[in-house]
Amino acid sequence: MKSVFVTWKNIDDGMWYPVAKLTRELDGYRLNYTKGAENENFIPFPRMTDRTKVYFSNRLFSFFQNRLLPKNRPEFRKMLEWSDMSIENYDELDMLSISGGERKTDQYRITPMPVMVRNNEYNISFFTSGVSHLPDESLSRIELLEEDDPLTFEYENDNQFDCNAVLVTTSDDQKTKVGYCPKYFNCDVRELLGKPELTHYSLKVQKVNIDAPTQYRLLCEFTTKWPEGFVPFLSEDYQPYSAEFA
């Protein structure tokens, strides 16, 4: 099984809320709402208006399909390249996860559900966010990065927009900002790096896309040990709307 969450931005407070979870199973796809969908400003998806139900489909729901580039579009190959994928290993949910499934016409993003891989490892790939707001020196530094170059996380506790903000910087003495960890991973990263038994983690450049829009400019990979008992996305908003679907 593989799962992703739908996060929705409430225009009134500018905050992002997980409102639904999509899971791919052997016989198709299952969608259920999460407790973030309780927000009074959130409007359920068309033809899926009952928050208490689980919805099934043999094919990917149109809400998600419409966020993927058609394979016959020339931009599709570009997106594969930027995301470090090939047509042979292309996976719809992986593409939605890494690209965010962003559309200019709404306030939704698709975020991946981290899973344990290999030898009990937590492993995620992500594009750094906020690159368009970085100074020119940061943009120039990104262009000089190469695959497997080490990076580091730094907490930005005084960030006025997100007190859990996590910066991504170069690992040299300059500690140049090259973007932010996506907001939806911040709490996981802070919890994982706060574990006394986790004295080492790997954060490195996976791919630099000089010709890409800023939101796809720098692809990073983060790997660390998965501590016993650790549960990603543990906040209440990520839990199923109805307890029977937990």
C-alpha cells in the first residue's frame, strides 16, 4: 500500500490542514477524510460530500488525476527529469507526492505519507520550498551544487509565518540558505533530530534543475534511522474523520 494526504490552505488564517488521505490498495484506491476536514471553511470534494464515508475507485480519482501532467504533453518528460524519475519507474502517487500536485486554480497540495524503508530508515525526497524568495547569492549557490553534496537542517524558531520552520543550508562554513524543508515534514524532522539515539542523519543534494521553475530547482534527499515507536504525521488533524477507519 502507498498513501498520500491532501492538504488544504484556509485563506482566512493562511494555515494548511490535512483534509483527506488517499491509499492505493491491490484492488484500487481508497479515500477517507481526516479530522482536518472539520474546519468550517472546508468544502468536501464533489460527489464525495459525506465526511464520514470511505470512497473506493478502481482508478485514480479525477481530483488527483487532474493534477498529473498527461504523458503526451512535452512538459511531462521535463517533470520526470526534474523529479529524478524515469518513464520505467514512473509512479502516479510518487509524482503527486514530490510535485505537490499544485494547481493555480485552488488551494490544495498532495503530501506523501512517509514509510519505513530498507534497514528501518526514514527516507524522503523533497523540493526545497521558498526558493523564489531567496537572495541572489543563494540562487547562485544552488547552481553550483552537485549531486550528493551534503546539506544541513537549521531550525528557524523566530520565523513569523511558521514557528516550526526548518531551513536547508549548505554544510560549509558559509551555511548558505538554499530553501526550506516543506512545512508538512517540519514536525517529523524536528522530532526525529531531537531523538538522543539519532546522532547522525543524511541530507544531500539529489538533483539540481537549473532550467526549472524555482519550486522545482533543488531536489533533496533526507535519510535517518526510524526510531522504535515513531509515528509520522501524528497530529490530530491527520487522524481519520471517523474512528472506524483508523
